Amino acid sequence: MTTNIKRGKRTDERLLTSDIFEIEREKRERKDYGTWRESARELPVYGQCDVLVVGGGPSGTAAAVAAARAGADVVLLERYNHLGGLSTGGLVIWIDRMTDWEGRCVIRGFAEEVIDRLPRDAVAGPGREEWGSRDAARAAHWSHRTADYHGIVTWSPTVDPERLKIASQDMVLEGKARLVYHCWAAMPLMEDGAVRGAIFESKAGRQALRARVVVDATGDGDLFARAGAAFESDIEREDIHHCMNTAWLFGGVDMQRWLEFKAGQPVQFAQFMSFGRERLRSFERPFVSWRNDIALFMGPRQSGFSALDPDDQTEVEIRSRRLMVEHLDHYRAHAPGFENAHLLLGAPQLGVRHSRRLTGVAKIERAQWPTGAVLDDEVGVTPSVSPKFPNISIPYGCLVPAQLDGLVACGRHISCDPNSHGFMREIPQCWITGQAAGAAAALAVNRGVEPRAVDVRELQALLIGQGAFLRPLEHAATAAQAVAGAR
């Protein structure tokens, strides 16, 4: 097995460029052992609810909170022992930009509330007064602290994952949603061609859970794919969005010393990175965390593996954890500030960026970026990847399957093209689409309609009432009056 290093091209098409490690290996073919016929059986029904949210990652947590606050009886099914998904268990604790290029916070609602709930010592990032600053000194300072892009200071906080788990759980429970950990949804529960719940596995065995509307927040579109909905899986090869890795944390470091070395001795830093690539091949640089004594490693990002293949997932885990130990030895020996570093945590969750994308009623596409058009069914706004592009409108149609009823999708598997997926998969964007999906699911239940038939003006009013950022609407007054009826 060999590793080739590929560096993404720095263009306006992508915000973050990084080494992509292409793994050349012989793919083991699975022997055909035939099939096994599973006997039909009666399954116990665990319960029933208005809205079932499958997956407690960023989007699923936001969906459960939004649906519960809109008055729905909600169950949130999560396979791990915590909420937050990749933003916590995956150690993607560097939250991408929540401000646009003018410094305006456009990713709000659930996203803003959950960050505001964190203790002050659990969040690191520029103060509100600095958002949007183009001051060269400020930008240079924050460029080494994951909060500057294109010379503009952004609100891109780094957070304590344990505190984020707790805040996410508190918000779900305060909304009276029922939280069920340690359960893996295996199949959608289908009635007359529509999704009406899920079949899941746990230590209690195989059970069914009925629901009027299901929110697929699995991240990989497991439910809508198994229900027969169309999806896409093509990738943008120059972007890291198709790579996988297991992130990790080192403790006992002095990141201030490391940053002084990185910024103050560029020649020596380049030599250090070159030496690391020569020795380890798959070599990653550290990022700041919420504390000076903890370093975050978001890679190495490995290409050529499938997030839907357990053998590939296992190989990435094994490779990543070996690299974690090799990085520790190398950094302790050669990196200023890492002399006393130690292994602190390898992410409990595999860092998957892409597998499936829904074929929806609408789609976020690259051609939309330059227009700045405010879509009629806008349910959120995302910053663009470059100051040359305006903010991008997120349509409700990208959450709704083109044909399948009884289900809405949110998170990294929404309907978009590969270019747009590069930023729509990020944590803040997952919070946006999750909140929109949960609110829509609740409205569908309250009005007795399928998700595709939800009144978009009513949905927009509900989202605004929950603190989301949407552009001025022609029917704002009428929509505002609908909030009370929705509740």
C-alpha cells in the first residue's frame, strides 16, 4: 500500500484547501457466500410519535428541538451515547463560518442558541466587534486561529465537545422531546409507499417505532435510500468533501509557542512540514482548540474509501489511529510546544464527509452562487465560499425527496451538487437544515399534510419565530400571524 499526496487547488470554488492523501491499495473482493433467508416475524412496537428524528448529529438535534418547540410529539433516535455527531463525537470542534463576508451572523436560530449556551471557557474565537474586520493585523492574528478567510475575520468558533454534548442534550430535553440513545435505525417502516416510522436495533432486539413524519438525519441518507428515494453520489475530486479520517486531540501542548513558530519562522515551519511528509507520508498540521494546552488534528484526510463499506471504514480507523501515534512521536521530537504532548482522545466517531445526496424537489447548485437570488422557499441562508459571491439561499425543496412521502431530510445528505456539498456539509449548515426540517415536519403533522405540501410562508414564519435568519418576505405580516396557529 502506498500513499500519494494531492493538494487541492486554491480557487474560489472551495474555502478550505488541504492535503488529500490518495491511498493506492488492492481492494479485497468479498467471496460470494450466497444468501440467508430471514424468517418473517412480528416485531414489538416500541412506541409512536408525531415526528421521529433518526440521528442525533447537528442536524438531527436541531430538528428535534425545532419540531418539539412547534408542538409536535418528538422522538430522537441516536446510535451513540451523546448528541452532536461529528461536531462532538467526531471532534469537528472547529465550527465553520457563521458570519458572512460583511461580518453579519446569518447562521442563527438553533445554531446561535446552542453556541450561546456554552460556558465562556468552552468557546474560543474573535469577539463580535471583530466579525467582518479587514484590518491586516487582526486578520493575520486570526488566520492562525481558524477565524480568518480571504483577509476577513469571521465567527468560526472552536468549542469544547463535551460542553456541546451537554448543551445539545439540554435543549432536546427542555423541549420535551423523547431521547433514545444506543439505537441504530435499520430500515424505514413503510405504509402505502410512504415512510411512517423506522425499524431499529438495540440491546432489546429489533423493534418498530411508528411516526407520522420521519426526519432522516443519518448523514448518509440511510432511511430515504432504503425507502427507495433517488440519490446521487458523485464527488468533486479537488475538494476534501469526499475524504474520511478519524480526528484526534493531543493534550499537554503549548499552542501559543507553536503558533509563534509557525508564524515567526516560516522557513523552519516549511522544513518541518516537509520533513513530516517525508517520514510519515500522510502528515497533518495541528489546529487550535478551545484551550491553549489542547491541539486538534483534523486528518490526515484519506481519499478512495467508501463511507458505506464497513471494510473501508475499518481500514480508515486503523490507519488514522496508527497515524495518531506516529504524529505524537514526531511532534514531541521536533515541534516547538509539543515536547510534553500526550494522547488525549481519538474521536469516537469516524469523520465521514460524504456518501449519498438526496435527489430532492429542488437542489443547491454551483450556478446559483453568483446570483444572490432569494429563493421563494428559502429556509436558511449560508455564507458563500468567497467574498466575490453573495450569500446563498437554501430552498425548502432541497430537504424534500422528489417523490417519497412521509420524510424530510437534513444535514450533509440534502439535495445539492458536489461543489455546493463542500460547504453544505459543514456543522452550521447542518444546524440550519435540521431546524428547517424539524419545523417542517411539525407543520406537516399539525396540518395533516405530507411534508411536500407544507405552506412555505407558514414554515418561514415559524422559523423566524425560532430565531432563524431569513431575508425579508413579501408576506412577512401574514406569515407572522400564522405562527400562533402553528403552535
